[in-house]
Amino acid sequence: MASRHRTPLAGRSVLITGAARGIGAALARKAAARGARVALVGLEPEELARVADELGPEHLWVEADVTDADALAAAVRRTVGTFGGLDVVVANAGIAPLTTVMTSSAHALARTIEVNLIGTMLTAHAALPAIAERRGHVLLVSSAAAFTVLPGMSAYCASKAGVERFGDALRLEVAHRGVTVASAHPTWIDTDLVRDTEAALPTFAATRRQLPGPLGAYTSVEACAEALVENLETRRRRVFVPRSVGTVAALRQLVTGVVAEKVATAVAAKRVPLLERDIAALGGREFGTHSLGAQPRGGPAA
């Protein structure tokens, strides 16, 4: 079970993937403001350098693809060499395809799993030896999509459900080492990823706005980052953004049960043809403008 006491971030080192923009960059700022030394990892060197410069000279950035185990190991080595150790790792990098399964290439489906799930696993794998030395903390950024579903999010939902289960098993494996593991479950955060998706797919945006309660609500990047940085100190096993998402998680069997599915299926029967029309209008583009990790190392798939 996660420790209930607060472990202040002051003087501790934190590695964050997907840190060039959005939640990752905002979390880096919050952690630095609490006195942590931050290593920003991602695929946009200019953005990473800009955020690191903003934070100050005691912080660093490393360009790395989370699906590249060697690059991640190098990022961890540089972090440990610079800071003297590693206390916290945040696996935040992620992408979302603009497709249904029927309209998708095989590449888009597989790459979503590779970045969101395998990238999270490789990030934890690379960091764990150093984290264990400090009896540190692992935060895996999953999603409310781990326990809710929408058409057009098949690969994304699968990847984020996998992240949650991976974290739950990992927590048991490392508890005896004094390491804590949490998963974060935001809904719709005002990031480039969400804005790209809604701009590209008007039908998806309309469906999101009609979702009930917290499932359709937008949360600011700042509010999300504040919830995550709190978790880095409290080290609780779950963080929900907004908090009301916790109720949805607790009732997930109702949300995805037979009755709810019948209602959702009736709505989807009308919405999916419209969604797939939006997808066709993209002319083969399968990811948002800012999803740089969507292509594998070496360029687009053949």
C-alpha cells in the first residue's frame, strides 16, 4: 500500500517523459517550484530546452523516444550522473490516433500501444534500479479511458487500461523494496493532444461534450499538474483528475456493463458513420500535429 505520509520534493530528483509540452511540462514546473531537480525527457529538443531554461540551470533535458530502451537507459544514466540519484519517475509520454479500427492502418494501432503502454513499461524498467536505491516513487499516467470507452478510442483505451494493470502488478513487485507505484487517471485535459483530436474530428468533439458529469468535463493543464505533483509527495496509489472521476472508476462495471453498453451502442450506431466521415476527410492523416512519437524511429512505416 502507498505511504500515507508526505515526502517533500525539495532536494529530490524527478524524471518526466513527454515533458516538452502539456501535462509533462506543467508538472515539471510544479515539481521545480517545490524544490525538485527535474530531468525533462521527450522528442522535441527545442521545446525541452526552452522549458529547462525556464526552470533554471540546475535542471536538465534529454532527447529520447520512450520506445527506445537504450535511449531511456542513457537518459536515466545522465539524470543519475547529474543529480546523484533518482527519486521519482513519471511515465507521461503518450499519443492518440485519429481513427476507428476499421479506418486505421495497422501502424497507427500498433504504434499507440507501443508508445502508451510499452513506452510506459520501458520507462519504469529503465528507472527502477535507481528508484529502488532511493526507495522512490513511480507515477504512470494512465487515463479515465482505462475504465471508460468511446468509439474512435479503441487503441487508446486498450493502452491506458494496460497501463493501469501494469502499475497494479508492478506495485506488488517492488513494495518490498520500499518503492511506491501510482497510476493517474485524467479525463479531458486542455492539451495539444486533446485539442488536435477535437479540431480534426468534429463528431468526436460533439460526443465528448454530451458525456455526463466528469466524463465530459475539461480540466486545465495547471489543475491536472497540481494533482500530479501532489501525488509525487503523498505517493498514493491512484490520482483522479478531476477527483470525481474516482467515483466512475469505482463504478466501472456499471459504466461498461450490459445496460450502459446498450445505450452507448444506440448512440454509436448514429455517431460512428459521422466520425468515420470526419476521419476520411483527413486524407490519411492518423495522428495529431503534435504527436511526434507517432512515427517509429527511422521515420514512417512502409
